[in-house]
Amino acid sequence: MFDRLNEMNKEQLLTIKDWYITVFSFMGDGAFCPGISDYINAHVAFMESFFENKILKGNKTALRGLKMALNDVIDSCRSLSPVDRKRLNDILRDKFGYDLNDADKKRTKKIEAIVTRGKLRSDTEYYLAKEWIDHLLWSGEAGDVEKAQELDMLLCEYEQKVAEKMEKANKRRKKERADD
């Protein structure tokens, strides 16, 4: 669905924007969540500007942020009741041809690839795994606790690797300052 943001063309990015705003607007629908329409409107305006000024201009950091934001929105839809989830899926399927179930299948494949590989390679994978742990623990299905523990170990290893890199970078900066 939204796998390779860096290689997408403008039309695909506009579809992602529309998909994101459709889901977010549904989540903030006055009937579904009363009292937050002003927040939703402000957020939608921000996302419109974000797409125009950052994403569509090829800002790679913004693209990574977009991927994380999409994961967050999809993850937040897990809290929907089955009736609301079906209603949102119907809207998405009619408008775009795919829905949250398709996104879950893609995320499951990504998580399986991470577990098979035995390591996280990026911050995006880190946050995806972190969200998936929450999903596993919330779902309470057989074997999910073990899967969550396995992912948690990968998170710990990644955090340690990042901390080591930061420590090396700090030492290098201190040395450069001392040399100046």
C-alpha cells in the first residue's frame, strides 16, 4: 500500500494524503468523537500544508515522518469498535480500493520480515515494532505475548546500538572541539 514512499510519484503521494485525511477525519467525526472537530480541522489544515511544503517537494525526513504518521493513524484505528472499523473500511474500500485490513496484512509481513532478519534497521522499523507490541499485548491471542517479547528484545538491541552510535558521535565531536 504505502511501502516505498521515497520512490512514489506526486499522484501516489496525493492519494496517501487523501487516505490519511479520510481516516483522520473519520476518527474525529462529531458522531464518533464529539467535541474535537476544531482540532481535526486544524490538523487537516496542517497536513495539507505539510504535504504541499514538505512531502511533495521531496523532503526525505518529512517522508519518513509521514510513514510514521500513517502507521500511527492505522494503529489508532485498532481501538475502533467492529461496527466503526467496518464502516471506515467500507469508506476506504469505496474511495481507494483498499482498507485497514490490507494495511494490517502489509504490517504483519513487515513485522515477520523483521523477526526473521533478527534486527531492526531503522527508526521507522523501530516504531512499527513498538506499535505492533502494543497491538499484540492488547489482542491477547495465543502466542502473542511470546511474539511481543521477541520484538521487545529487538527493540532493546536497536536502542543499545543507537546509544552506542550517539556516544561515539559525542566523543568525536568533543575531540574535534578539543583539536580546534
